[in-house]
Amino acid sequence: MSDAPRKPLLHQELSSQIISAFYEVYNTMVRGLLEGCYQNALFVELQERGIPVDREVPFGVRYKERIVGQYRVDLLVDRKVIVECKTADTLHSQHESQMLHYLKATNTELGLLMYFGTKPLFRRFVHTSGSAASFGNAEEAAVTEDVTPARRESA
């Protein structure tokens, strides 16, 4: 084991609060609801905790400086963290790709995928300017492991 000090996680306190709110919603609500129900419940939970959050935040997709499409992120927390809620029981590469594209397109550094399936799962993605060319599938990870295809932060 290395005695080197661990690098702090990006937006560590805020992401810990979001993850705590995710578990509160997961443990309170029944399984099998539509994605929007969990998204709305997480929105309410974050608001009740006094955490600034916006829902269904639109952003434009640009081509040669023109907007050619529009996407919406489920939640934008404190203008720092994109949160996407999914109801899949397993991880799907298209969900991970979607998050990576959202981070790149919005130039947001941190994204959390929250899976409200039979087991609570989440993935943490970090995007930096230098990692934009490294987008791809994330590695398999345990519930508490922080993962990004470009780099892995120390837990």
C-alpha cells in the first residue's frame, strides 16, 4: 500500500450529498416506477436538503456555431454536477455514453448516473478538457467505486 496522500474527489462534499439523497429516495420508494418518478423524488429530496438543483435543463447541440439539436439533462445540481436517473437493472453502455456526451457538450466536469433498479447503483464520471478525446465505455465498478474512462480518481 502506498502512503501517498489521496487526491480529493472532484466536488466531493456535493457528490456525497447527492449520493446520500439518492439512497434516501431508493430506500423510500417502491421498485418498478417510471424513471421520471425517481427523478422527481430526487429533485424534491435535494431541495429539502437545501441543495440548489434544476430539473430538465436544456442545452443546445452545436454544429459550426449553429444549434442543430437540443437535449435535456435530468438534474443539474448546484450548476456543477449533471445527474441522470435510470431504471435499468443493469448498466448499459448507451447510458454511460449519454453521460459522457452530456459532460463534453456542456463542459461540465462531474456527472453521476443513478440506477434505480433491483439494486441501487451509481457511476461517477469526470470530464476535463484534456480527457475529451478519451471518451468511451466506462469500466465495470462496484456501487461505491468512482469511474471515468479518461481517468480514475482515488476513493
